[in-house]
Amino acid sequence: MLNIAICDDEIVLANEIEQIIIMFARNTQESINVDVFYTGDDLMDSLNNNVYDMIFLDIELGNTTGIDLGNKIRNEFCDYTCKIVFISAKTGYEMQLFDIQPLNFLVKPISSIDIERCLKLVIKILEKENTIFEYKSNYQLNRVKIKDILYFESYLKKIKIVTINHEDYFNDNLDSVKMRLPNFFFKPHRSYLVNYNQVTKITRDNIFINDINKKIPLSKNSVKQVQLLQLQLEKEFSL
């Protein structure tokens, strides 16, 4: 089930996006639930009890902005996996959206092709994120969802795996582990292997992970690798 929210104070447009998604679900036989909100407050109230895979979020929302809401989703709700598609009648917001890591930015008027392209992209991403990583620790086989892995660290001849929920250790090396993972895992430093989808901030010298306040060093030799990864993922997921 793909859980999607739409938040736009233009009621006609919000309802139009909803109908496009419903029609897409019928044509592709995807299981999709859609919630529609006309104010940012209503969306925030819903996020107290619901988790969305994807949000179509208008930037101009009266008393608040979609940018403010996007920052709250990332920082207050600590949701770094929800795919946010910003909608606006104007351009020029690109730099303000960088830290929120949106999936896309659509300029009004929006077509059904725009919406369907975003839906197909999210489905492709979630298919990759929901695969499983297996490892043995103390002779026991463990299985974790790849999307929940934050990073691996080479630690005293072992590999430390850190996920959203726990930490563990197993015998292996980072190069071998990397071969078993999707291409959105990268090495910012020789001792770390990081899930790019869990990165919240990249500076010249460090990588910041999720909401755990973990700072991972970014070596000078890896800066170009990160840039190439961003271009590669953008090309791979383009439709």
C-alpha cells in the first residue's frame, strides 16, 4: 500500500491531483491510499498519527509555507524517508529546498504526466528500499530492511551495522558488503559505508546521518564520488 498525502489550499488543484492518482492506481493496479488536506495545520495534525510514503506539498499555503512544513517533517517528525514533491506557481525556491531533499519540484500548471512521473519514480525507489540485507552474527542469521540501514563502519576487524532501531557486529569487510547493496550506498571515508537516502546534510568535510546526530568524515577523495552518485541516481530514476 502506497500512502500519499496532498496539501494545497487550491481546492480544485488538490482534488485534480487526487483524481490523477486514483486513475493511475486503477490503470496500474497499484494499491494507493490518498489523503487530501487544504491547510498545513491539517497535514501536521495527520502526521501525528500517520506516516506517508509521499507528499505533494504546495509551497504557497497562506499563513505558512510548504518549505516550513517540509522542514518540520524532516526535523520535528524526524521523517527522512518520505518523498516530498513541492508544487508552486513560481520558481526560485531551489536553494531553500536543498536541505529538505525533495523528490521533485513541479511548477503550475501541473499535468497528469508530471504526477504520474513522480508516482512511477517513488514506486521504483520503494522497491529498492524494501529489499533485505542478510548477515550472520554469533552463528545467527539476521535480516534487516535495506531502507532502515543508516551506515556500516569498519570496527576492530569487524563490521558495525547501524540501523534505525539497533546496532550489531558481524565478520566481513566493507568492500564485500558494498557488493551486496544497491548503488545508493557509498563510502565517504575508508572506514564507512553510508546509505545516501539517510543522509540529512553534506558539508565539505562531513556527512550527517538521520536524526542520530552522527557525523561521519568525508574524505577529499570521496567528494567527487558523492557528486557522481547524485548524478547517477538522478539519471537512473529519470523517466
